[in-house]
Amino acid sequence: MFIDNRTKKADLTIDSFKLDQIAESVLSDFLEQPAQCTLSFVKPSEIRKLNKQYRGVDEITDVLTFQSEGEIDPETNIPYLGDILICIERASEQAEISGHSLENEVELLLIHGLLHLIGFDHDTPANKDLMWEKQTDYLNKFNIHLGRKPGDDFEF
């Protein structure tokens, strides 16, 4: 997984090793062969613009995912799944409100984004239950403690 900090915040400290471990675990559990993706940390203005452009929602969100269209890295022959974008400022706000660390919030959002990249969604109650079950499995596997239930809505 390639990690890109587009916020230009020099003080953003992220455990890239743990994020890679999470990504490898999720992807290897659902895919038969290795795959790559990009995790980008973005500013509120960027995620709001993309949310409006691609989802028709003119709001800042915490995470967006963009699946590739079957791209394969020509140098490695490894499939490229797509991009996960996390608004680090929104993640920080959510972590503070929830009473857990920013690191745990980012890990939750990464798991959420990875599940989207491999085809999970929360567009129906049954799909949401399944996706939330998978999220909880990975939160437990990696000992990620949250001060709220994943999926709880926030008022900003």
C-alpha cells in the first residue's frame, strides 16, 4: 500500500507499518492474489470537492474510496484496486468526540475503505450488517478500541 500525505502537515504521525499490516490482512482474506492500493490523507476542501463531484453530496466526509477499473501495474503485474482518501481533520474531530485516538480512527477508516475496494457496501440494511460485522472482526483482530460503535453518525 502506498501512503500519500497530501495535507502537508509535517506533524502527522501515522504508523505506516500497522496500516500496511491491516491492509495486507484484509486484502489477503478476500483476494486470491496480492493487490495494491493507495491511502491518501487529504484536506477538508479536497474531500468535500470530490464528495460533491462523485457522490453529489456537498459536505466534508471522513473517507472516500475510488475503485480502479481493473488496472494492473505493468512493472509488477499486480492488480491495482484503487484509492482510499481520508480527511485527517475530520478523522481527528471524530476521534476526539468519540474519546479514542486519531490512530484508531484512521485504522477504522482504512478498514472501511478497504472493504469498499473489495466490494462491500452499506447501501442496504443487510449489506450494512455484513460490512459492519467484517469491520468489527478486523477491529478486534488488530486490538483497535473505539469510543463509539462504527457507523454512528456525527453532527458537525
